[in-house]
Amino acid sequence: MNAPGSNALSRIAAQLRRLAAALRRIAGAPDYDAYRAHMRRHHPTAAPLSLDAFEKEQWQRRASRPGSRCC
């Protein structure tokens, strides 16, 4: 049996995860968890990048488009 309030805490935790993901998208920060989920769903036989390799690729992609940012 679940502890009292555990369902409410689970919902709050899920909302906080969604909020954090939204803030990362707004800031343009790479979202490794979303990348991993995409790879599992759409490319199950491909090995995903490591976190370090993923972040490096994302930042290089952003830097290669200087006209796409405000500063």
C-alpha cells in the first residue's frame, strides 16, 4: 500500500520534471533525457551518445549558427 500523500508527491515530482524540461528548452539547453527517450523509441538498435558527447554536439550545433541567437 502507498504511503499517505505519496501519489500527490509523485504528481508534484512529475510536474517539476516537466517544468525543468520546459525551462531547459526555453534557455536552449540540451535535454539529454529527451534525447535518450527519442533514441529508445525511434532508433532502438543505435547506441546513444554519452552525456558528454551529446552536450558537446549540441553546443557545437548552436555555435555553428551565429545568426540564430540574439547576442
